[in-house]
Amino acid sequence: MELKIVNLHASVEGRQILRGVNLTVREGEIHTLMGPNGSGKSTLAAVIMGHPKYTVDEGDILLDGESIVDLSPDQRARKGLFLAFQYPVEISGVTLANFLRRAYINMKYGGDADKSKISVPEFQKLLKEKIEMLKLDPSIARRYLNEGFSGGEKKRCEVLQMAILSPRIAILDETDSGLDIDGVKIVAEGVKTIAASTGMGALVITHYQRILNYLKPDVVHVMYGGKVVETGGYELAQLLEEKGYSIIEQRYGPVSG
């Protein structure tokens, strides 16, 4: 699968945030998207997944050459897209295990449990395997979704959901924020393992170098002023770590309102 963003302009409540984004992610590739606060990174993630709050004003989002801008978020998910949220929500009364099984059946079998080829014991075995991979306490499966979870548990559960659903292209919106060093390493290794075993492509949105030390991305993009202004290899992230985002502002000038 190829996710291709073409000259994408998008706005929220009449204010334009994305101003001509061009970006391509293919299956099997790990890309990172960096940039200062307010550059449009999280907006791009939301627009790719079809958040109704945002309006696409110009450009296109293509999956294998097919436009998805008119599809609902669940239709995009069924085509193989996945978004790990920056701020996962709490859902009381729904256990993590039940949520993940229902999500799995919805994505794989259109929500029809009778047509599902995976039994409850088989799913529990799959869930146990992925929980162990992400070094989570097994009891977390019986807890209500994200309720009382630490920041690190919430972020690792987003990656757990990704591991269960096996998307073709995953977008991770600052999944490393709020994690300690061990948590960052576990999340990065989880992403790499899933990508290596399934051929998943990933676009990892981050402010920080530290997760990249473990991910070693194939491509690094820098977003500034609502568009991707730089694309390079791992050395680009190292330059930003050393010089900061001021070097980007010096190259491209201040962003106008």
C-alpha cells in the first residue's frame, strides 16, 4: 500500500492549518514527521483519518492511487489506515480485551462476530502475545479502557491496538510523549517488530530525537508553517537535535498568521 498526500490544504473553523503538504509513505517504510509546535503535524494526522472537524480545501489523500477524502474514518480504517492518538480517551465500562476483540472483528469481518474466524480463546492467545511484547501487566486486559491508566500505559495500549489490528499504514501522533526512557524504547521496539513482521508502513509524529534513536527511521520529514519543508535521512533528525528548530525558521522565515 502507498499513502500519498498531494498538495493538501486543510482548515478548521475557517483557519487554514495545512498549506500544501506533500508526503508519501509506503508499506514497509518507517517515516518520522518532526517540527515545532503549531506546525500542523497533529492536524495532518487528523485530516488523514477523516476527522470531521477539519475541512480539506484543496489537494488529495490517496491510498494506492484512490482518493479517500470522501470516506468516513471507519471506511479509511477498513482500508488499512490506523491512528494512534496523542491523547487516548477513557471509556468506562468497556474492558480493554472486549474493546480490542470488537475492534478486531469490525476491521477484519465488518463487525459480524458470526463470520469471525477467530474464537474467544484464540483471540485471548493473540492478545496475551501482544501484551507480553509490549511488556504490559496482563491484568490490564481486564481493566476499563484507559480508565486510571498511566500516561505510559495509555500510549502502549495504542501500540497494542495497532499490533492486534495489523494495519497497512499506521500514523502515531506523539506516542512517545509522556513516556520515560524505558517506555520509549518499548514503544519503538514494538513499532519496529510490527513493521518487520507485517510489512506495515508507519508515520511517527514526534518532537524528540530519543524515539528515533531506537526506531532508526528510513525517512525524516520536517513540517513548518503547514507544509513539509525538509525531507532526508536520520542525519536530518540529528541536525535538529543539535541545532534546534531555529535553523528551520532561519531557512524559511517566520510563519505568517
